[in-house]
Amino acid sequence: KMQWTKLTSYRLCWRIGQKPSTLYTKSNFTPRLLPSSKHASKFPSHFSRRHYKIPLMTFEYIEVEHRLDEHIGSCHSADTIEPAGSTDTSFGVCFLGTGGSKPTQQRMSSSTVLSLGGLSYVFDAAEGVQRQLGISRVRLQTISKIFITHMHADHVLGLPSLLMIMQVSQRSRSDSFPINVYGPPGLFNYISMNMKLTESAFLGQQITVHELVGPEACRVQPKQSRNPQNFLYAEFSHKFLQRNRIPRNKDGTWTISNPEKNTEENIRAGRASNAYSAGRTKKLFISAAEVKHLPHVPTFGYVVREQDPPLKIDVEKATALGVKPSKKYRLLQQGFPVQSDDGTTEVLPSEVAASSSDRARKFVLLGDNCETPEPMRRIMQDADVMVHEAALHHKVQSDQERGHSSAEMAGAVAKSTRAKVLVLNHFSNRVQDIEDVQGEVERAESTNGETSVVVPAHDFMEIRVPREGFDTSTISASSDSKSE
């Protein structure tokens, strides 16, 4: 059965062999022809070289109405549409794969990208992640960290090839940086053995694999003389592949990144790690905790949070107190008092601060799970965006034995942790049409109690988080005004 692509809330273009394709928009369904390929002459004669359509098998984009439309766009490379309500594009969540272990024509397996401050962080790398990255707007050169939730095949099969292509893309750049991979015990052995057995050569780019170890995460099997999780296999070692172990904290969490407070010296030199202009030098709080998936399968959730943004200075107030615009403002923005220009008085940041709605934004992604333990719930409170799986289909309750969550379970977790936006992800292959997707959203909303805005993820969907973060009441109000 053949169908034509229909594009609705965001544009999506699938290219087959770089052939031109016709795009249909929701507004007028007027065809728009992409530039012809130089290889068009090689295609069958019944395709017009100036204008033709390409059947896309049974792929069809599914649209579900929700209250977050103005903050949603597409990260597809053929799409230039930006979310209408987005005023700050430095915090974006791009979904490369939103399906389960069995990919469908609508969804690839799991992979999500968080873009922040000129850098990109990849969460899980399913088979085909190279292909998805290649047709998205995410640049390989910006990927600095990769986070693996657990070692199941549909979350790691694309990792070795991704690391290789990242090395190729960065080796000729003067501003390249080391690649860091984080995940459960056994991740280092998985990468090193793949590289060795496939005769893959490292190209000089340093890769450090950080394994999150602890009493629960490191499940030792004493009957095995060489445990695949803990044993260091010397025969699979690589010069440019290093192993590091991050111990578990006493509170049951793992600290991946914990930025130090800015010093006066760094601030005066313009090197504040939370400055709006920090770019790639921006430091983030990154932590992890375990979630319950299956026995003997350590599974993690990750939390990424910005530092508190700098204060905004009211120039009129500062000038009236004797501090004219100068580098002293950098100190005031970071909470340090300064002397007036004549050196007679001390000016406090609270005396010159202007009102601002900007705040630190927070992103949470949970691996496959059927339960969220207390340590994880504690660090994921008040997230702007929480990505939660909904693989457990309501018609097949036996799936719960495989350690997955339903949409109802995801809605309840978002409610208890006060998530602003809940993104349903990792859908079962049984979710095929708009009725199925809408049903999953309604089931999540039934247990959420309007605490969160529930959004079903789709491949190449992108959510842009504004500088002030998300406010559920504001989103609801804007949606009501539109409907009126």
C-alpha cells in the first residue's frame, strides 16, 4: 500500500536518494518542489526531471493537538520552520527516534538530542542514529557528550558507528574537543570490543567512557571469572579509549558535572561559566540516578540543569548610585558588590537588579522503567521538559513484566515531580494511527491532573524551551485565548 506524505503541524521531508519531493503544508496544501538533484537523469524515465512525487510507503505524520504548538518545530534539515513562540533557541530538545525496540515506518528506535550553548548531548544511540543525525540539523561537530540509559540493544547498537563518524567530523577541526560517554558498567567493554573486533581505527580523538558504578548499578556475577561489566580486558585496549568510574553518592545519585562558583578573577576576565555569552564554555549541573527496569540491567535517568542566570542590571539605578556602565557590571550580575566609581560607597547587586523572568532551565530523560525510585524523583523535581517512556500498551498488560511504563504511569510520575512538560516517548509498535496516539495522551492526562502539558514525541520533532522556562499556567492561558 502506497501513501503520500502529508505534513501538518511541522514540515517533514524524507528524501530517497536525494530525489526532489513535493511538500504539502497544512495551510494551503500547495506543492513546493525541492531543488532537483544532479543525479536526476539516472532515475527512471517516468519521473519528470522538473516535477514529480515520491511515494513514501506507508509513512504518514500524525498530528495531535496540544497546548505547546508555538514552542514546537522540526529539527529536520529540509525544514526551516522555527517555533513561533521561541525567543531563545539555545535550549532545544530534538527527537531523532521515538519508537521501541522494533522500528516502524513512522518511528526509529530511541535517540534524543539536547542542544544547549552551542553543544549537543545525545541520549541513547539506537541503530540508525547516524542516518537520523545526517538528515537533522544537529551537527556532529557539536556533540560532546553521549549518555546511555542502559545496555539493551535498541539503545546502544548505533553507538560504535556514531563514535567513528564523530571522529571523522572533528579530526580536521582546530576547535575539536574530547568525547565523553556516560553509562552503566560494561559500557567500556562494549565499545572497546566492538572497535577491536571490527578492526575500527581510532583517528586520534580522545574518547573517555565514564561508567556509573555502585552497589546497585554494579551487579556482580561471582560464578564468572571475567565479569563482562567489571573486568578490564587488556586484549581489547585502545590508545585513545580511556575508562573512568564515577562512584555513587551517599544519597543514591551520581554527580557527572557540578560547576564551581564563579570567582571574581574569572568574572573580571569575562569567563563566567553561566554568562549568556558563555557558549561552549557554559557549565551545567548534570546528575543521574537509577530507575527500575529489569533485574541485572542497570538503568539510569539523567538530569541536566543550567546554572542560575546572571542578574540583569538596571542602568539608571546603577548610574544614580555612582556606577556607570563598565566591567563592574559583570561582578554585579554575578552577585558581587562593587565600589562606586568615586570609591566612596559600596553598591550591592540587590540595589541595582532589574526585574527578570529568566531562570535556570531543567531537562530530564528517564530510561526504560517500570518504577522511579526516590533518589531519581528527588533530583528530577520541577523539570521544564521530562521525557518518559510509554512503551507499555494498555491492551497488553503482560508487557509490564518486561519492565516498561504505560502512559498512565508516565502521567502520574510527571504529576508527583511537578514537570511542566511531559513528553511521551519510546512508543510501542502497536501505536500506529492518530487515534492510538491521542488515546495515549488522554491516558497520561487522566493521571496527571493538568499538572503538565502532555506531548507525544515524533521523529524529528523539536521542543524549544524559552529563556524563562515553561510555565504551565501561562501555556494554558495562551491556548485558551487562541481558542476564543
